[in-house]
Amino acid sequence: MNPQLFFLATTTDIFETGRSLFSLDAQTFIDAGMNMFNFILVAAFLTWLLYKPVKKVLAARAERIENDLASAAANNLSAQELKAEYEQKVSEIEKERVSILDDARKQANEKRHQILDEAKADAQDIKARASKDIAMETAQMKSAVVNAIVDISTDMAARLISTSIDKSAHDKLFTEAMEELEATTAFKADAVAI
Amino acid sequence: MEFAIRVFARLNITDNIYLLITDTTRSTWIVMAILLVFAIIVRIKSRNWDASKKPSGLQNVLEMAVDAFEKLYKGNAGEKMAFLMPWFFSLFAFLILSNLIGIVGIRPPTADWGMTLPLAVSSFVLFQFAGLKNRPKAYLKSIFLEPVFLFAPINIMGEIAKPIALSFRLFGNVLGGMILLSLLYGMAPLALQFVFPAFLHMYFDLAAGALQAFIFIMLSITFVGLAAEE
């Protein structure tokens, strides 16, 4: 096939005129084919020598960042778990603290009641002992009064015997004896009241 | 003033068909050499790169560039066609350098339709592949039966128009900038050929060059994404 018939224009004296800026001739398409081949060559080398190394580094960095993010997420999860565990422990400790305080209050109340009961018992003992002492003192007082009466009676009898007793002397002696007895009895009664 | 593509050598294949070593070929080889040397340096340096350490210098810049491109690509083409990312990354690097090389006085390879056409065709092949791979029935239906089968020729023309539009957009913009700057150098007085062209270079080579490379890539990626999506 003759390209001169097929295409719109052809180049003849190409060294002198140069190739035209635009023509739809065979030469244009041959040049286009050669340029395509040149560009395919450039694209292959650029991909191999430039694009792939850069992409490799970018991919490695992206992978490293993803790993770091995954690691950070795992650490975050671990921290969350530790925090939950810590909060649970704090909650348990709080419960234990409340429980200990309640027990302490309960024990303190029990102890208070026990001390009060013991104090009351001691007071009852002291009161009982005091009552017993009072009764003994009263009995002793009564015995002392009796002894005094006996002594006064004895003394009166001695005086009656030792002297001649007339009616007036008898009355006088009796009155004196009674006054002494009253005085002794009043003294003892005051002592018991105290 | 001569804007034709100069021919340095000719290798005959048949009587009428031959390989030409042109301005475009030479510029393409220069761009290829720069990219390859840079890629080899990166490859050598990458042996010492450690992912666990903070990146710096060249590593930092390249990581940022690749990462930004990956986000751009996945944002427009989705995850399904992620395996095409190295191709489009290489295409972007090639186009950027091809468009910017005019700054140093070398004719940009993309100022030749013979260069932009195969790149656009490669994108066309890839987005057809994306559609046929991910949803063959729905994709074919969208071309031949939607909205009704009578529209099939229009849809087919629409598909064919995509690489043609892609290639002509890039070719026209780069060539236009190159012609304007050549006219300036050829026609402006000598006094205006200093300092002043720097601003025009900043726009036509730097800004427009980078922008056109970005548009080419964005459109290609978007076509891939549209073809691949359910």
C-alpha cells in the first residue's frame, strides 16, 4: 500500500523543509509509534526505579503506623481493663470500709451496753453492800442502846441500893436515868441517820 | 521564521516509510534521559530510606508527590483501577518535564502532534479497558444502546473524539506558547529580548505547561473513573 494514496499529505524533501507542524501522513503515525515506544520505555523505568521504591517506603510507613495504632488500641483496651479492675477494687474497698465501720459501731454499742450493764451491776453490789453495812450499823446501834440502858439500869440499881431511897429521891433518880437514856438514844439515832 | 519540525537523520524502513530523527525525537530523548537519571538517583538513594525514620530532602518531596498523586488518582478514578497509577504518574512526570523543557530553549516534545496523539491514544485504550474490565455489558450498552441504538454512531464518535480532543488540546496549547515566544524573539527589538520574555516564559512554559499537563492527566483519570464506575 502506498502511503501517499492513503494519507492526506506526505513529506518529500524532508531534510530541507522539515516535517510539517501537523499532517495526517504515514510519517506522523510512524513518529507517533516511535514516541509511544519511547514513552512506554520511560514509564517502565520510572515505575521500576522511582515509583515502586517510593510506594514501598510509603507502604512500610503506613504499615508501621497501622501497627502503632493497633498497639495503641490494644494498650488502650488494656488500660481500660485495668481501670475497670481498679474501680472494682476501689468499690470493694469502699464496701469493706463501710462494713468495718458498721462492725466497729456494732461492737462499740455492744461494749457500751456491756460496760453499762457491768456498771449497773457494780452499783447494785455497792448499794447492796451499803444496805448491809447500814443494817449492821443499826444492829450495832441497837445493841449499844440496850447496853446503855443496861448500864443505866445497873447504875440506878446501884444507887438505889447504896442510898436510902424515899419517894422524892426515887422520882429524882428515875427522872435522871430517863434523861440520860434519852440523851444516849438521841445521839445514836443521829449517828444512824448520818 | 521556521516552525516546522527539523529533521536530523533518516532511517529508511521501506522506500516510502522511514524513521526520522527530529527535533521532537531529540527533545524526547533529552526528557527521557533526565527522567532516567533522576529515577536511577532515586533508586540508589532509596536503598538507605528507612520507613521508621522521619523523611527529609528528596525522599520527603517524592513521598509527598506520590502521596498527593495517589489521592488525586483515587479521588477521580477510584480504587478499582489503582493498578494504572504508575502509568499515569509516569505520564504526568513526562508531560510536566516535556512542557517545561521549553524554558531552556529546547523544543517541547509535546509541541508535536506525533507525541501528544500516542499519549492520548494510550489514555483512550486504558479507559476503554477500564470500562470493559469492570462492567463490560453496561459499558457496551452505554455506547451502543443508550439512550437508544440509533445514537450508537454518535456515542462512538464521542468516544473517538476524547483522545483527539486530548491530543489537540495539549499540542495546540504548547505549540501556541512556543510560536508566541518564537515570534517575540524574532520580531521584538533587541532591548525587549531581555528580562521581558522571562515573564512570558513563566506563563507559557511554566504555568500553561504545568496546567496543560495537569488537565491532560485529570481528564484521562476522570475518563478512566467514569468508564470503570458502576
